[in-house]
Amino acid sequence: MSAADEILASRDFSRLTSLIYAEAGIRIGPEKKTMLEARLKRRLRALGIDSCARYCDYLFSGDDRSEETIRFIDVVTTNKTDFFREPAHFAFLAGRAAPEWLAQWGSSRPMLVWSAGCSTGEEPYTLAMVLSEYGEAHPGFRFGILATDISTAVLARAEAGIYSAENAEPIAAPLRRKYLMRSRDRTSTQVRVAPELRRLVEFRRLNFMDTDYGVAEPADAIFCRNVLIYFDRPTQEKILRRLAECLAPQGYLFVGHAETLHDLRLPLVPVAPALYRRLDGRS
């Protein structure tokens, strides 16, 4: 591919960014044109297409390209996460949210926690570790974790549960020994989440632009952290309203510390930094 082929024409950039906004709700400004070009190269190489212009012709052809649209969104979305990222939230979950829930429900049903925008799986597996530890100390406590993302590529990696030893460093040593497995190949630097922990997490593709999130039972806690920053304010409000409708009354919504719900009309009240609670009833 020549340098000229790699350049994304202004018209095609506009078409692609409009598609990204319509499909995923993510606004990409002109300042990110070089970033989009760089990520687009991966898809061109995979398809054997030799220019950005020809790829756009392929993507926007009259044929049904819904599958290719999913692959394109996979390539352009940003996926950054870590185990035990923003640890105060996990401390709150185990120290307050779970005890409150257990006092109300006991063993009558499992607590449902949703990792919305789970990326490569570090967040839902962290949740599984934290709640497994809480459950060991409190017999009768049960839980389930739903983990969703728009990217099929990162969901596949999350389901596999394979990480580098460096990725696993934020996990405390006792938890690493308990919940991670080393490769039989002692030269390998990879670890894998233990199968008993993987079984606690249900992974599913979900697009925040969908009108129905398909959550059958209200979640008792939703983690949607460092996701909203990629959307404009009107889209943030739509997403948050739908998330609130999926949250049980008095359930908790955890967002990223760079995100705020200030001035948004939502049935949520602040509890702590980047943490909100669902009001009783439905809006």
C-alpha cells in the first residue's frame, strides 16, 4: 500500500465518522483523522484491500454489509482497562453494596452486577474475584456477572481470559495465586483466569445505541466506567437513562472519575465520587 493509498479523503472521513456516530454513538472529530487512518489499515490488511477509498466503496456498497460494519466498529473503538482500576469502587462494592444487598435478600436470589463496556475482561473478572471473596466470608451469598461490549474482538479475548503477567500485576498476590493459572510452558509470561471464575461471568455483545439492552432482570449494580467520555452530552444522557432503567431501585451505578452526571435529568442521586444510586421506583 502506498502512502497515497493510506490517506483518507475528507469525503470518506466524513462518511466513516457519520457511520461510527450512527452505529456506536461515538463522535470522532477532525483532529482524530490520523488515528482513524492508522486503525483502518488493520482492516484493509485483513481484507486485502489496497486503499482507504476502495475500502469505503466496499463498506458503503449496496450489498448487506452489517457484518463488516461490526468489524469496522471493532477496529476503531478504544479499549483500555486494567484489573482493579479505580480500586475504591471495588472496596465500596464489597464493603457496603454487597452487605446491604445481603441484608435485604439473603440467599433468596443472586446479586446481579453488570460490567457495561467490559473491554478485554479485566473489570468483570475483578468483580468476580471481589465478590467471590465476599461470598466465602458470607455463606449463602450468591452473585452473577453480566459483561457487555460493542466489540466482538475484545469480547473474544475477554472470554478466553488470557493475560500477560504484567497485566495481572495490579492483582494482589494471594488473589493471583488463587484465581490465575500459569502456563505449563514455564517460558510463557501469560496467565489465565481459572475456569471456576470464568464461569461466573456471562459475556454478551451490546451496543449502547440499541433501544432495548436486553437485560431481563434489573441489575443491583452497574459498572459503566470510562465509557461515557467517548460520547457527546445528548448521547450520554440517553445511555444513562437506559442504564438507569436497567438498574434495580436503590441499586448503584459506578462511572469513571473523569465522568459526571451533573445537570443531567436522571433518577440517580450522588453517593460518593463517580458513584450514584437509583431512586425508588421508575422514572
